[in-house]
Amino acid sequence: MWLKKKTVKYKIDDFLMEHGLKKKKSKTWIWLILVGAAVIFLLVILVPLATSSQKLLNGLKAAEQKANLAFGYASSGNWSQTARTLEELNKELSIVKASSQQLGLISYLPPIKKINLSFGQLVDSANDLTFAYGMIFSVLDKMEQELDVEKLASGLSDRDNFKGLLKSIADNRQDLLLAEKKIDSAGQKLLQINTNNFSGPLKDKLLQVNKLLQTGVDNTKTALPLITNLPEILGYNQEKTYLFVFQNNMELRPTGGFIGSYGLIKIKDGKIINVFTDDIYNLDKLSEGKLLALAPVPMLKYNAQKYWYLRDANWSPDWPTSAQKIIWFFDQERAVANLPPLKLDGVIAINPDFISNLLAVIGPITAQGLTFKSDNFASDLEKFVEFDYVHNQIAKTQRKDIIGVLTGIIINKVYDLPPAELLKIWLAFKKSIDEKNILVFLTDGNLQQEFSRNNWSGEVKTADADYLMVIDSNFAALKTDQVMKRSLSYNLTVDDRGDLFGHLEVTYQHQGKYVKDLITKYRDYVRVYVPENSWFNRIAVKHNNEIKDLNLKDEVVFNKELGKSTAATFFTVEPGETKTLIFEYKLPESVKKQYQSGLYKFSVQKQPGTVGHNLKIYLDFNQPIIAYHADALPHKMDSETVSWQTDLSLDRNFTIKF
């Protein structure tokens, strides 16, 4: 066959040579091909690229101008013009998206295709966010027309006008819900963006826009659902009663701290009708010898406590679970004390860090001759209720009455703030939500579902991948948590068979000295939560460079709880000492299968009440990393490994794609 083709070719060549056509025709065809290719390149690639690029640049400039205009109108309080400008911005963004999709054949080149994909996701999220903001400012415009603006301008001090505000929110709920849906959509699209795809002269600008959009989503995602549900939360047309528990994180317990005081707040139409606070022991002591609920085994074993009372009801690290237990104890203890039943609409836990965040905005407050500031609130309050009440000739049963006085002062100062300062209060509140210094459980199922969806409820999250949470419980170590420094280090490795192994080290450094009735050796019951069906094969304690393996049968308690596998042990740390707990375990088959499919996800949850442990993560895989998503840049990264050095001031989530 090959020889036959050669013979035919030879005869054709001879024919062309004999007639003087071969050389001339070859040159003609070459020129025709080159000219044709140039024309095709010009028409198919350069012209669409130049035209669409110009449209794209013009659209981006117009969008930036509209965004600046909208910001200016919003800053001046012109809600209607802000809404109209955001609507125009939305149209400009649609033009930008269309232009980015009309770049011609060049858009099929892999590098351009990646950039275009991420750019399109960025524009889509911006479109959703501007649409949502347009809806919000339209609602604000309606509310401004319906309400007495002069009264609203005075802040919250005119509490009679607050009912009108709640009514207006209720009347515009559907528009607010639509805006909330769009903000959720924008957040989901931002999560899908691989910022590594951004390159070229616009890279820095695109990264800046991505960060700006993420900030907008994060802030609004918390505020909008809360505003939408304010009428129900603040008792619009009906009275609400909330139980507050004050958790002292100097004595750490699973949901944030030991419950030393409690309070009741009644509210209707946004007006606080009554505030009551009391020492938790004043209620618990009425149940002694009457309420015989047995305490959890660790409390009995390490705290010499046989019976269970309200003060210790926050034993589950899952706040909704603990909150329901708190309600049960509250009802039971009131019943055995012959107090009338009281229907609760929710339980809210706060710790001193939440109050410190508020004082940073409203300024110092004075009670019982003491001035409390943001940076000394917790320590000064602790000093007063534990020691100084004696010098002030206050009865022990009334030593915590100061909490009620402080609560009233804070509420009045917040109500009296001008509108401009209310934004600062909101930011302080959001910081406390993010850092779990305030936890909310509502008995209204729909409202609670909304709080859970927005991660306000201190829930132990359902995880379909790798997961970690460390829970410390201070048993009879007084207020020693204030001098304890903790750090977490997590290493993940993959063996030759593809099995995944976790290695966790939790280091406790006691930075204090013995102080009578205040600081002692640290006595800690530690629970580690990992993915369900994980297998612990080693738990050890490292001290002074020596490692001692714990007896897994006698010194460790294994359990399954809240959809997780747990390992728990009790240990102590003397003042000046540093000890490290080591946990080694094999991750379950479900995590392995997800990894083999090209995805690894890791969630680390913060224990409420903790100040933000140092957190180190080192992930060593056996396949190349394609992309990652996290709220912090890696400390180091190469082909198959990635590490982070951050903190656990809030929950952390990491996603790796292969």
C-alpha cells in the first residue's frame, strides 16, 4: 500500500514538472493559506476579543461608578436613590457578564477558560448581592415613609415608637426574605470561586472585589435574618419571657462556663417590662433533698457531686441540647420550691466577654462604687462577687445582685444611644455571635431553625467529612481557666492503602500560681469529638519530654454522641507546668471514600467561652492538590501538602480538591 501511494505521487509530480506548474502553484497556495488564516484569525479571534474586551472594560468602569454612587446615597440616608442606583448597577453587571462570555475562540484556551469561569462566578455573586441590597434599601425607603423619622432619629430611647418599627418589619417580611435568599446565593457562589485562577493586570482588583463581596455577605448574612425575625423575638403584639444564664468562662464548662447566675427578662413590643437576676445557688438550694436527678458520671467521679442541679445543666457541648436540659431543671426546681410555673420563650447564654464587647461601645459603667471598663470587667466582677462583697457588708446570698444592677444600666445605655452608635452595638453583637460569647435557643421551632441555619445556636455541627472539637470541663479547679493557655496541633497522613490517620496534640500551659480560693492546679475532664466510627488506637500524655501511654481500657472513656465518636479522659496540670494530650486515630471509611473521590473537608469547632486557642494544621496527602478553600492563607503549601497556623477564635473550615 505504501509503495503504491509513492508511485502515484511520483507520476503526479512528473506531470506538474513537465507543465511548469508545481513550483508556481505551491507558492500561490501557500500565500492563499496564510492570507486566509490571517483573515480567519482577525475575524474569529481578534475582532470578537477586541470588541468584547472594550465592552467588558466599559462595563466594569460603569459598574464601579454606579457602586460608588450607591455608597454615597446610602451614606447620606437617601434610601430610594440608593435602591434605584443598585438596580442600575445590577443591569451593568449583567452586561459585564455577557461581555465576558463573548470573547470568541480564545475563551476556549484552558488558562482563559479558568479565569473566565471564576470571573463569571464573581460577577454572579455580585449580581445577587446588589439585588439583595436593592431590596433592603427599598424596604428602608418604605419604612422611612411609614414611620416617624424624627422619633427614629433619636435612637431607641422613644420606646413607644419601637412597636411601629416592628410592625413595619413584619409588613415587609417577604421582601426581606427574598433579599436573604439572594444573599445566601451570593455566599454559595463565592465559595465556589478558585481565586488562584485570577491572573493578569486585573488580578489584584478581582481579589479585592472578592474580599469585599465576602465581607458584605458575612455581615448581612447575620444581620438580615435577625432583623427579619425581630417582631417575633421582641414580642410584637405578645409578651415574651427569656431565661438568661451567665456563664463564667474562668471556670470552663462545655457551653462556655459555669452557670453562676441567671436572669429573667420580659419584653413586649420591643419594650423591656421587667428584669430579674439572682444567684443560681439561691434557686438550686431549694431543691436539695427534693430533686434527686443523678449527676453525669464524670461529675460524680471527679467533682464528688452525686445530684444534678441547674448550675451544671450545660453538660452537653451542643447548646440546644443543654438549653433544653436547663429549661427542664428550671421547671423542676421551681415546682419543688412551690413557685408558679413560668413559660419560657428561650434560653440565652452569655459570658463576660460579651459584656466587655458592649462596654467597648457604650463606655464604662459604675455600680456599687466600682467602675467597670471593657478591659477589666470580668476580673473586677469576679473579685467583687467572690471577695469584696464582705468588705461592702453585703450578704453572701445577695452578692450577685450587682449583676442585675449592671444589666439595667447596660440596657438603658444601649436604648439611649444615637442611631450612628447602634451600628457599633451591632458589630459588637456580631463579634460575640461569631466567637460564641452569646448562645441562643428559642422554643419557637421556626425561629430556632432560622438561628441554627445561621450558626447562632452553638450547635455541634453535622459533618460529612473530617471533624474535630475539643471540650474542656473544669472540675473543682476554681477560676483557673483564666491562667490556662491552650494550643491545638492536628496532622493528617495517608498510608499506602489510602487509609487516613489523624494525630492530635492538645497542649495545656498553666501560667499562674496558687492563689487561695481563686487559682489552683488545673483539673480537667477532656472530651475529643471526631468523625463517627473513627478508631482511636493511642492516647498519651507528654510531660517534660516524656510520653506516657494511657490505658485505653481504664483511663479513657469512649462513646458515640451527637453523631461523633468521642474519647474522654481526666488529667491535671500543676502551676508552671505544661502538658500535652496526644490522640491518634484512624478516620472512618466515609472520609476515605470522599478523599478518593477527590475531596477532603475538615471542620474544627470552637468550644464556647474559650479565648481562641492557637491552631496548627498539617495535611499530608498522597495525590496532588488542585485547589483549596479556607478563610486564611496557608502557612506552607507544595504539591501534596498544605499547612495552616491560625487560631480557634471562631469555627474553622478547610476544603481541599484533588
